[in-house]
Amino acid sequence: MIYFTRLDLIFRQLATPSIRLRLRDIYIATKPLAFQKAEPILRSPTLQKNNRTAEGHRPYMNAMRAINELGAYFYREGGALQGHAQQQQQQQQQQPSDLMLVITGADLCSDAADSGWASAGTPNDGCSYASIRGQSFVGGACRVDRRRGRRLNVAVVEDGGYFDGVLVSAHELGHLLGAVHDGAWPLSGILGPGGRGCSPASGQLMAAAGPGAGGNGGGGFRKGAKKVGGSSAFTWSHCTAEQLAYYARLPVAMCLYHRPPFM
Ligand SMILES: [Zn+2]
């Protein structure tokens, strides 16, 4: 709950649009999914060395594969998850969750060739760096990809167990809600103001440069790409605020609107 409260506070900084996060359900996995057990092919000597020698090293997990397969899992299991929610919240019977944030203890990694939505059809079976800390689909909120059978409203974030994933979670939810990185062009599928009017070096929440940032929808977040700990790390750029406001007015974003007390 502390994690979620901190996340909500980050979004409360925004005056326009006004965004409140409401925690709907918490699920704790009791057994790993198949892709969690399949270790990625480590294409870099550094990762291979860490994997062998770093004490207590967490298992690597390909971030693109994680959101693709989690999206497919939630698509398949949507009925079951929804059924559980129904027992607790009769009012929301027919509504799947707007956003799904998956927090993992694995060490997320990525292949140099992985680049967002474009890599959805590739196996995402290898990794060449592990500086990535989160992954999501830009503008994935409310979206379902029925052709491929997966939900796109999924973000995965790594957390070492001490709330270090909160800022990354805010960043990934920003992506899901339609924002690209500061400095990036708008996505062709979303358009809107994009992030060109803001500096990627500002260190603000959406400043990180990740794989796919330039074009096709991968919302990666890499540690070290921003000044962690600086006051700007907790703030949204005006570009992000404009993009979130733009996205919130699109027809696809209607699922995000809830009447109080669900705000
Ligand atoms: Zn990102």
C-alpha cells in the first residue's frame, strides 16, 4: 500500500489532467508463468559473467517478452480475474482493470533488437543489457489487441524489495496513459503533442531514453539514464502533462473515467 500511495502522490502533482489512481486488486502469483522459467539467452559477456558470479543475482527476464506474455495471460485469464473482483466489488462487474502493473523481483533485461510494438512478433528470447527497469506499451491503457490475443494495458517493473520501483512505475504508467519520453516525437498511432518540446536531459519522470523511445511504442525505462535522487526526478514535464491531457480526450481513453467515489 505504501508503494501505491507514493505512486498516487506522484500523479497528484498534475493539475491538468487530474489523475487519481485507485487500487482495485492485488494479485500475488503463487507459481511462475512459463516465460518466467525460461532464462533468456545472454548475448553480452557482462550479463553472462554476472549470471555466473554475482552473488545472489536475480534471474534475468526479457522485458518485452514479459509484457507480451503477461498481456496474453491477462487476456486469457480475464474472466477468472474479473470473477474474483466481482465478489468484492459488485458495482464493477463488467469492467476489467484499466491498467495492470506487474512488479517483479527478476532483473529485467532487453535485446538490442527489441523495439516496442514492432518486436511483438519476435521471440524476445535474448538479452544484451540489463539496465532496463520497466517496460510497457505506450498508449496501452484501455487497449486490447484481439488479433494477437493480448491486453496492452500492462506494465512490468522490477523492484528489489525496497520500493525502488516506484519512480519507474510512475514512468511506465505515464507511457500506458499515452506519453512518450521527453524529447521524443509523438507516436504515429497516437499523435498529439509528443515530447519534442522538452529536454530528454531534464531528469524528469519521462526523461529516460529507452529502447523504442523514438518510434514504435516500446516504453522502456533504463536506470542511469536520468538523475535519480534529484528533485526533478519526481516531477512531470509540461510535455508529459500535455500528452496525458491529449490522450485522456481520445475515445479509447474513456475506460479511464470513473465517477466518484472511484476517483
Ligand atoms: Zn520509458
